[in-house]
Amino acid sequence: MKSIAYYITAHGYGHGTRSCDVLRTLNRLYPDVPVIVTTDLPHDFLDSRLADCTNLTFRKGAFDVGLVQKDSLQIDLAQTLEELETLYAREEELIEQERQFLEENDIAMVVADIPAIPLAAAQRAGIPNAAVGNFSWDWIYEDYAAQEPRWNFFVEKFRSVYEKTDLLLRLPFAPPMEQFAHRKDIPLLASPGTPRREKIVHISYNDISTPDPEKPGVLLSFTSLDLDASALENIAALNGEYEFFCVEPLQFENSCIHSINRNVVSFADVLASCDIVVSKPGFGLVSECIVNEKPLIYTDRGDFAEYPYLVEGIEKYLRNIHLPSTKLYRGELAETLREIKSASQPEHRLESGGAELIAQELLKFTKDGWPRKNA
């Protein structure tokens, strides 16, 4: 049985979240199809979403840099450029390494979200290859080239591969992505979580407080967020009215913010169990708020070309309020928490079912195909 090789950038959990939705669907519909997943995403993140999948094999590997971030909101462009130059000094070696891997493991097709090097390896090996994403790195990096010409090298590197990619499965909140010759639009790619507030309350004891299940739950959804003592005091002042939660690795020791281990309760279930979400606009987070119908307080996230497309999606499909990042870093949440309660309902709905459509497209795309479960 030939395998699929699935490559996931470690740039952010949003790429991993949507890829896990696809991988779970592949396992459900085509459980006999082996899938080799290559990524540097943390094992506990993958295990929390894919533990029940029987057709997956994992290997460590990083084939892009994405954007290096100081925390969930602040981008370090200088460090990103340095890491890109280090990575692409090994470009030929990495492409050849992956070409050999693909051929030795009888890979039927390569899927990438959305590093270019694995796609280049598939193209060199003559193996069908597809990209999944709502943006491409050449498009992101092009914004920075006007200020620093060294970015142009990487814009061209990524674009030359994307132009030869067989198929783009284009997700919502995306620019045109016309560098991909063949594109197919995909609906919303997310699955609703299961509310588990009792479980969350039970595991959320800390030295400061015990969560009250009757108070509205506020999820601070960030991978990292540098809040100082003054900001945490401002949030603590709201603890009489709200309960605050976050998900590891984010932790605020000696605070009223309860950190949840995603191996005990999955992120999707934590989000479904809370009443309000505070976060930056990210593909996975916005998608999960939409399918769970959760109001979103969103903050700005620096110089990132994806941002306006995600904000457009937020304003069309979610109850929402914007919170300036300066207020977030000061822990000044009272006003927006009050305003979100009366925020207007969205006038639009977004079609779902993206994971199933992607799985079907990938299986159609291979030369031989595989039988669908219970077909």
C-alpha cells in the first residue's frame, strides 16, 4: 500500500490544527492508507488531536521558518531572515534528502502546509504534490522586501516551487494565490469541540483561586504572552465577574488565570467550554470560534499580510470586538468584556466540511486511489 507524505510547518498551531482535522478525516474515511507526517510541532499537541488515528507515522523535520515571533503578537523579522538564510544554505541537501525519502518509502503523493522544500522534492521525484493553505510564504515575505532587499531571494525561492505545484487546496480567509496554476477552494476546516466545563473546573485549582462554574469563562488563547505584574493585577480585579483560562504552554504563575493541560482536555474542548475568547487573529483560532459560535475579542498582530483577510472573516462570521494590543499588554480587558456581551450577531454563515473535501481531493489526486471505508 502506497503512502501519503504530509508535511506541516511548525510556524504556528493554526497550521497544525487544520492539518490534524484533515489527518483525522483521512483516518476515518481511508483507515488503510498509511500517512507519514513530518513536522516539528510538539508531540503533546499532535497527540492531543490525533491519539486515536491508527494510520499515522511521525517523523521530526523542519523545512521552513515561517516567521520567528517574540511572543504570539510580535514578529522578529531580523531573526526570521537569519534563520531563512541558514536553512536555505542547505536547500539542495534537504531537497535531495527528501527526494530519497519519498522514493524509498513508496510515497504516492506529497501534501504540504505550506513549506516549499518538500514540494520541490516531490517535483524532482515526479510525485504528485499538493499544497494546503490560506496564504503562501512568498506572499508574506514580499511585503518585507521593499524595506530589506534580502527578502527577494526567498520570495523567488518559494514562488518558483509554488508555481510548479500540481494543486492548491485554498482555504478560507485567503488572497487570490494566483502563483498556483491549479486551485480549488475549500470550505471551513474545523470541527466543533465538546463543552466540558465541569472537567475544566475540576482540574483548574491553583494557589490563588478555585474557578466558579457559574461565572462566564474567558479563554486567553495565545501560545506566549508577556503580561507583567501590573497587567495580571488588572485581570485579577475582574475575577469577581469572570473566570480566566489559558492552555499550556501558556502559564501565569501565582495568578487567577487557570492553565489547562491540553493532554487532559483538548484545546477544542477548552474553547467550546468557555464563553468568550481573547486572541490574535489566526486561521485555526478564527475557524474554531466560528464552528463553536464563540464571540471573539481580537487584538492586532504586527506587520503580517494575512491579518486583514482574517479580520474580514471575523467581522463577517463572528460576534467580535477589537482590543488594541497596548491594552491587552496592560491587562485592560474590562471595557471589551462588557462590550462583547452586546456585540451584534454575524449576518453571514460560512460553509463547513473542508476536511472531508480535502481528503476526497487528495485521494482522487493519486494515480491509483484507495477504497473508501464502507464504500
